[in-house]
Amino acid sequence: MPFKIVILWTDALIYLLVVVVLLLAWHVRRHEHLAAPWRKVARSPGGLAAAALLALFVVIGLADSVHYRPSVAVKDGKTVYAVEVLSLLDAIAAPLRARKEKTYSAPLATRLFAKETIELPGGGQARDYPRLKHGGAHLEQPEEQWASDIARRALWGAAAGVVLWLVLAILLCALLARRAGADVDEIWRAIWRGETEVPWRAVLVTLAVVLVAGMPLLALAAKYHVFGTDKVGQDVFYQSLKSIRTGLVIGTLTTLVMLPFALLLGVMAGYFKGWVDDAIQYLYTTLSSIPGVLLIAAAVLMMQVYIETHPELFDTVTARADLRLLFLCVILGITSWTGLARLLRGEALKLREMEYIQAAHAFGVSHWRILTRHILPNVMHIVLIAVVMDFSGLVLAEAVLSYVGVGVDPSTISFGTMINSARLEMARDPMVWWSLAAAFCFMLLMVLSANLFADAVRDAFDPRIRTARPFRLAAQKA
Amino acid sequence: MIAYIIRRLLYAIPILIGVNVITFTLFFVVNSPDDMARVHLGVKRVTPEAIRKWKEERGYDKALLYNGAAAGAQAFTDTIFYEKSVKLFAFEFGRSDQGRDIGYDIGNRMWASLAIALPVFLLGLAAYLTFALLMAFFRATYVDFWGVVACVMMMSISGLFYIIGGQYLVGKLLNLVPISGYDGGANALKFLVLPVIIGVVSGIGASTRWYRTIFLEEISKDYVRTARAKGLSELRVLFRHVLANAMIPILTGVVVVIPLLFMGSLVTEAFFGIPGLGSYTIDAINSQDFAVVRAMVFLGSVLYIVGLIVTDISYTWVDPRVRFE
């Protein structure tokens, strides 16, 4: 075998999450009353555009969640595998990962950022900025050819983006046309007039922006370091791509970890009342009275001690870093389930007095069945809103925690570690700004789209807002 | 009222005991003191003798919960649990792993934290409420729409970037104030301006949006319609009626954090080199000083519980209907 598949703990949980989401999607599709609010989400242009962008991030994150160890040699009929664990994304972006420079270089630069003593071809030495090993190495005279080469590549990239976009747009139109039984041409015009029920225009515009901005980036990345290189000469664009997975893992797995606690305890407290309620309330009041950052710091410190004193448990660096990431998710989950549990308790308190629950009691339905069949489906909208609202906060929290020193393992590439290592670069003169700029852009895009999507989901699922809607429509018509 | 406060204080005791048990478990049961000593002294090449000495110096060489060797009550008091955890209730924080008196350090450093956190809190509250009221005043217009867009943009930017950007712009580019550092007395002002401004700005997005939601919820209620029908001006409706009635949800979020202001902000203080409790905690985390982290966890919980009690009391000031029996 040329490689050995490695399933890290977070990978396994991500696969589980994907399966759960797919099953839920299938379930929702079959039930009209569940699908209706989602259709509302699909009708909001902002939400749909954000979802398209998020989908891109998810695809990158998923590609980065398939791990393997390549074989390096065959010894006595046995294959020896590399210690390094790679992912599918690493394989796709292999040139980016492999082309390391010596140290800092500015975005799209052809020379290093710092002066060095170099040997002149005719003998003798001079202090100058040496050429990069990889960035722009194909240029004979970088000073003269640089600008035209960049412009040419960017234009070709943009052109490819436009073509790709046209193909995708026409495919979408053809698909819609087949479903609606109309002309492709008609559908195309309807989309641009904004007459389709689902605002495809927003999706197409988002797609156009992403492709026209992203394709030149990729075209340039083939020969240059588009976001420069960091202190050890690693490509910053590659780091930004790798950070996406860490952010997604923190944002989603934390939820996966905390949901069972919050659901079970919150609903039970509200439904049973009495001593169960007292005990659960005591538990979450105690946990939530410890300031979050401090509890996380204390727990992560203790985990560091455990990892340092038990090195034999982890066979690769990646496995250790991965377990630390998972543990961070667990700790974040433990500190964040209390808020949702409180909301669920309140809702369950209200629901248990409803007639249909009392009817179920009268028919002798068991507690467990009432909880799962009658209470749980009626609190799901709260859970969903809380989950999507939490996501962006968790991505932001990761950066702060990594900065404080209680976040992910220093060997895990994340937005936090990128910012943390860029902290010292600020003091340099001239400033090394590109690591920060790249982390800023990627993080802003991810968190912003998550926020917009969360807003769309909340608008569609929150019953208070649902009742408010007709009023506004009526006001507009009047 | 006094009976209510006393009862609330009594309720706080089991919660603090819970906090204490959690921290004790985290710090002494998950990892034994031996493990901590090994990490402090370097995992490799550490002799049992060095570990024993390290534990003895810091008082970690006792039994965890029950000391069979000692007589009478000493069997319970001469233990790590009593020495390190129970004594926290008397605010005896003991010594840090570096040997400094934690209580003394906390007393010294909390004023610097407060010097930043209090202005940020007060100015921030005033600014956010003003912006939110403005957006409520201009609701369903372009001002409101773009205001919300700006808020969502601002809350999507990590707090770290506000600090980095602010330091670069004001400190380095414009050279108006020093980038970091601290000084006592009136000299502190020039060091405080930038962190305070950044603290206020970084909170605009989330807070303004939150207050706007509260105001809009109030505005759609019947009493506001009545007030307008009486012929009151929109400004008077907003300030006299909406603001006053929105106080309960606002107070719920705001009063809780007042006692916690003493703890300062970890990130801000670390970036600006302010010798407050936040940077104290960060230093402790980085040097793995478990005693300090343990003390801060307990102190933070105490302050949070005080905040909860004050919140409940503050309801009586803004809402005459709230009575404590």
C-alpha cells in the first residue's frame, strides 16, 4: 500500500457529524412541517449567500479531515510509513506545503525579506536581498518581468474563474429549467430579475465573487507565495487553508460534545421538577459561576501536565495535537452547555403544563416516551438556534485561547497560532504584516458568513419572529 | 430585604463548595502533585529527591484528603485539601509556586485592572446604549439597516485584531501614546487611553445589536403605542418609556460583570503590559503556576456570585413590582 489511512479522533467525530447531518437532512426532507422553516432560510438572500461561502469552507475542512501516512520505504517486505500524518488537502496543496523558503518573504515577492551576504558569481561577496528558492523562481530578470508576469497570471486566473462561473451558472439554470419544465433562457432571466422563489441570484453573485477573486489567487499560488512566508519560510496561504479545519472542528465538535448534556439535563430538569431540578440547577450554577476562561485555562493546564508526563500514549505528533484539540472541544463544551440547558429547562417547564402532555400522562405514556416523543421535538428549534449562534463565537474564542496559551497545540495550525506567532513580527521595522492580514481575511470571511447564516436560521425558526412577520408584510403592502 | 440578602448569601455557600471541589479535583486528583513537580522541574532527568523537595517547599507533600498518621482533627486539617482548598474560604490564598504571597499580589494588582476595566465598562455602556437608541429611533430606515450591517461586521472581527490594529494605528503610525507599559498616579493616563478606547470599540458590534433587539422588542408593545397616542414626542417615548422598561433585560447582563471588573481582561492586559490581575493570570498560565490559577478561579467564582446577588437587588431599583419575600 502506498499509504496508510489514519483516522484521528476528531476525524472520526467529524465523520459522525456528517452522517448525523445527512440523516437529519433526509428526515427533514420527508416531513413538510420540518422542511418549511428551512425553505424560509433558503428564501433569504443573505443567508443563502453565507451558506454558499460556508459550504466552501466546509469542503476545504472536510478535505483536510481525511488523513493518511505515506509510505517511505519497503523493508523486508514490510512497508514503512512516514511519521508525518498528511491529509487530502496536503496532497492537493502539496506544492504549497513543500516549497519552503528560508525565512520571511513578502506576498508575491521574489526576494527574501531580510538582507543576507551572498556570493557573487564573479567571486567576492555582497549584502543584498537573496532570490527566493521557489517564489518567482521561473523569472530570469525578476525586476523587469515581475509586474507583467503577475498581471498575466492574475488575468488568466480571472478569465478561468469567469469561464468556470459561466459553466456552473448554466448548469444550475439547466437543472432548474428541467425541474420547472421551462426554457433555460427563461430561467436565466428570471434569476437575474430576482423572480425565482429561492434567491439564486445571491448564490450566483457570491459564486462569481469567490471564483473571480479565488482563481487568480490559485493561479498565482502556483508560482508565488501569494500571502508571503512566515518566519520558518512556510507559505502563509497554506497555513490559512489549514486553519479552516481547526476553526470548523472547534465550532462544530464543541456543539456535538455539549448537546447530549444540555439536552438531557435541561429537559429533565424542566420536566421532572423537584429534586432532579434542584440537583441539575446546582450543577449548572456551580459550573457557570466559574469564569469560562479561567476554567478552560485550569483544565488545559492540567491536560498539558498529563500529556507531558504520559508521552508513551501518543505515537505521532499529530495524534497528540489532535487529542489536545479534541480535549479543548470537550472543555469548551463543558463550559458552554449551561446556557443552553437553562433555556431548555425553561421551555420544558412551560411544555409540561400543556394539554397534550397531560393527555399523554392520562393515557399512561411512560416518562421516557413523553420526553422523546413530545417534549424533545418541541424544543429542537431552540437547540438549532443555539447551535448556529454559538459557532462563530467558538471560532473567535479559539483565537483568543490560543493567544493566551491555553488553546490548541502549538504544532496545530490555527488562526490563533497564526496570530500568536505574528505578534512578535509587529515590532519589526518594516512590519511583517502578511500573516496577520491573511488570518484576518480568512477569519472574517468565516465568522461573518457564519453570523449571517445564523441570523437567517434564527429568523426562520424563532416562533416570536415568525408571528411578527405577517405584520411587517402587511405594513409594506399598505 | 436583609433577610433576602442573607438567604442568598447562604445559597452561595454550597455553590462555592462545589467550585472548590471542582478545582481541587482538577488540580490534585487528575494529576498528582508528583506530576506537577515533574513538569516544573523538567520531565526528563528528574530525581525522586528533587520531586520530594519541590513538594515539601510548597506544602504538596501531605495526604490529599485524610492524613492517617496525624491525630484527632489534625487527620483532616493536615491535608492538601484543607491547606490549599478549604483555606480559600477565608481568602487565604497562600503562596504561589514561585514562593510569592498571592493575597498580597492580588491586592496590589487589582487597581491597575480596575483602572482599565471600569472606564471601559462605563464608557462602553453609555456608547452602546446611545447607538442602540439611535438605531431604534431610526428603525426600518437605511440608518438602521447599515447600522446592523456594521454591527455584524464588527462582531465578526476577533478582539485580537482590534488590539493589534489599534496599537499599530495610534501607537506606531501616529505616535500619540506609548504602545504598552504602565505607570502609577496621573502618569497612568497616557497608558490607559488606548486600551480603554480599544476595549470600548471592540464591544460595539455585539452589544449594540443586543441592546437594539431589546429596545425594538419594547417598542412593539402596547404601552408605547399608548404613549404615542397621547401625543408624546418620539424622543420622550424612547427615553422615558422604552429605556426605563428595557432596564430589566439590560441590568441582567450588565450588573453581573461589575464585580468581575476587578479581574481585568486577560488579553488586553497582556498586550498592553498592564500589571493587573489579567496579566497576572496569563503569567501564571505560561509559567504553569498552579497555585495562582487556583486562587484566581476561586476569586472569579466569588465575584460572579456577588454579581448575581447584586443583579437581583438591582431589579428592585428599576422595577417597583419586584419584591423579595
